[in-house]
Amino acid sequence: MNFIIQTAENPKLKIQNRKTRFIPDGSILALIWIAICIFDISWILLNNAPPGWDQGDHLTRAVNYWGMFQNPDFFDGEWWTKLWRLSPGYRSPFVYLMTIPFFIFIWSKR
């Protein structure tokens, strides 16, 4: 790698050739990500505490949406009304609806 250096005896800029060890930023980021994943997985396996109030509430709502899709009736207006009433007033049901495929994948294995 070339570096531009200005010296006191020669105020002109000169290029000094210096070899440095180069580690790409992507590999550092990948190592950090892998370390975090290992830590998260080990924490999930070791921690047997029930979820906190907020996480438990979101999990309950997601399971309720999944329950609605156990016997869907897309052409029944009452079914749609029940589905939309599961949502809390200020939060849209999109996130809860996006968890349904994961529940189907996880619980179809059992």
C-alpha cells in the first residue's frame, strides 16, 4: 500500500511504500455476526424462563392469528370480521400474519 508522507527536510510530498496486513471489512462483519448467532443460540438453549410480558403478548396474538387459519373460510364475511378484530387498535396485523407460515412449518414437523 502506498502512503503519501510529508517530511520536515523535504516539504514536498513523497510516496512511501509500506506493506500492511489487510482484513476486508466484510470478513470482520461476518465474524461478529457469527459470534452473535452463537451467543443467541446458546442463550436460547440455556434460558428456560418464560417470555416477558410484551413478548408473551405478541406471541399470544400471533398464535391467535395462526388459530384463525386452521379452518379458514375466505368467502365468509364473519370470518374476516373475526380476523380483523384480533388486531389491537393501533397495531396492524401484518407482522402477526407473517408469522403464520413459520408456525405451519414448525408445527407440521411434529
